[in-house]
Amino acid sequence: MLASTLSICLGSDVDILLQDDCLKLGFDSTLKCSTCQLVKEVLDVEIFYSDCLKCCINDSDGGITKYAKAALISDKHLVSKDLASILKRLKKEGYPLTVLGKTGARPELRFYMVDATEVSESVNVATWNPSAVEEFLKEKLQMKQ
């Protein structure tokens, strides 16, 4: 099913990676193609974008999904002081964001829909600079009213 969804999204001439290969690259089965486009705009790294497209699922409308809340899951030693201060500021500005410490975990953003307990989408941000994470969160999250 993933392969057919990707062919619809990208055309049949694009290579598709196996789920295990995608996981090794930091992409899980919830990755949406619109997120790949947004990450390309934020990071401007062509190889990342190419791999992302090989692992994503097609969005129905092609737009950027806005989520009700997000959580950064990471080992506290892997979160830089700059990123920690950005996350604290975003939370004060009204972005629905939590930080959860998990020993040994590489930094990963998990996004949730309204009242959802299951992860709707997750993105490995271990190699991103703090300002890219900030911009990405602002694009993906709905601010609290």
C-alpha cells in the first residue's frame, strides 16, 4: 500500500525505501509528504529531501497538516541550551509543546491531533540546528487560543 501511495504522490520513477531503511534514516511510518516539502524549505538539504520522499505517505490535500500538540522526546544530554531556550520561549508564546526526557533517545518531535493519544507524525531532529526546529514547529503547530 505504501508503494502505491508513493507512486501516486511522486510518480512511478522514484525509488522507494523499505520501512527498515526509512527507520534507520530517522523516518517512521507516519511521515507525510507535505512534511518533506516543509523540511526542504527549512533545512534546504537536497539529499534529506530525496530520502524523505522515498519514505513518506501521500497527504490527501497536499497542504501542511497543523497539529494540536507536539512533544520533543530526547535524552536531556542531547538537547542543546539554545534549543532548550527556544522550546521554553515557544511554550510561553502559546505553542502546545512539551519536552519529555527519555534516557538514550535521540531528539524526535512527535505530533498529535486534538484529543489524540497516538502519534500522528514523528520527525527525527537530531541533526537539525535549533532555529530550524523552531521554524518547523511554528509551521506544524496550531497556537493555543
